[in-house]
Amino acid sequence: MKKKILAVVVASAAFMGLFASQPVQKQYVQAAKNTKTAKKTTKKAKAKQISVTYTLKDTTKAKNNQTLAKKTFKVKKGTSVFTVLKKAWKVNYTKSSYGVFITKIKGLGNEKKKLYWTYTVDGKMAKVAADKQKLTKNKSKVVFTLKQYVQAAKNTKTAKKTTKKAKAKQISVTYTLKDTTKAKNKQTLAKKTFKVKKGTSVFTVLKKAWKVNYTKSSKYGVFITKIKGLGDEKKKLYWTYTVDGKMAEVAVDKQKLTKNKSKVVFTLKQY
């Protein structure tokens, strides 16, 4: 009898143990699934991360001392250049509708002294503000460079002076065509005013003004046969010209314009 009771107790214990072990097994299975899911999530997160290296340079220093600092970061793909820059060093900036304008990095930068920061991404000059430029490529290299633009200002000043000088070398000339074969009140055929470089030949401006027919001699220079289709050797209709009221003594291509507001008159005459 005792043996039967013992057998029942053992069987009951085994039966209870079977059911008790099932929740534990489920926990282990669920834990394994969670671990697998966590690994996948981590893997995806890492896949979205990229490596970027930031370098600070100062071109106002000697070439061997231009690199001030360098740092590498793991960041989320699509992060802005500005976000990482702030993470790397202390940054002073102003913000407008165009985006962020960096005034100082690590205390360096001075608007009064024309010391400004520019930046490149993978060697290409950025076309937008640092907060609008996104980092999308792994192992990107971002370089912030401090430059002094005083020379540019000097160049602008020099350019203005050069332009002023060039303008000073320009003169105004007025060309008039006349035909003395007509009645006096109809003799003026045309009139044009030009801005030309001092020292330009009378002939150069004449060609610019109207259609000109001519012949050229290596010894004497250009001989005008027609201007605007007018002129006829057979009928003895020839062109002569004056500069400021004085009859020219040389061919048109040899006569230089040197005086401002000069008046050049070409006259068709019958001989």
C-alpha cells in the first residue's frame, strides 16, 4: 500500500513539474527573440551611422602650422555640418533667413580684421550655410578654414583705381558726315558720338560708325572710297576729313584721337 501511495506522489510531482517548467521555457524563448531583435536594431542603427572627420585650418599662419585641430565622429546619416561642429568645438555664430553665419570657432575669427571662416566637404566648397549642409557620405572630410580677406578688399580697391584710370584714358568723340553736293540745309547726313580709348585711330571709329569702302596702300595708308554707299571716283566724288576743324595731313588709319570731345567731320566733295 505504501508503495502505491509513493508511486502516486512521484507521478503527481512529475506532472506538476512538467507544467511548472513551461512558463520558464517560454521566458527563455522570448528572451532569445528580444536579444535577436535588439541586435538587428543595433545593426540598423550602426548602418545609419557614418564617420566624419573635422579639421580646423588657419591660412593666416605659416603652411606647416595651418592645421589647428582634427576630430573624428560617428554621427547619424543626414546630420548637419553645424550640429557636429558645435559638438567638436565652441562656436560663435549669428543666424539669418539664409542660415547660420559662423563668426568664431575656438575663439578665432574677427569681422573687423576681415577674418572669416569658410568650409569644404570632401574638398568641395559649400554652397549653403553650415546648418543646411547635410552629412550623407561615410568617411567625409569637413574642413573649416580661417581666411583673411583684407587682400581681397585691396584688390577691389586696386580694381576700382584701374577702372578709374581706364575711364580717364577714354575720350568722347563726335563723328559727322556731310555732303557738300547738296543744299546747305541738307548737307549733314549723320552724326554719332562714341567713347573710345585715347590714341584710337580715326579709321577704327569710322568703321564702327558706318559701312566703309576703302583701298589700302603700304606707303600712304587707307584711302576712303565710300561711306554709307556714297562716293564715286568716276564722278570725282571723294571724301575728305577734319579733326576739330583742321584738315588732316595723314590717312585716316594714321590719324590718332587724343583730345576729349574731339569733332571729326567727313565731307563728300565733288572735284
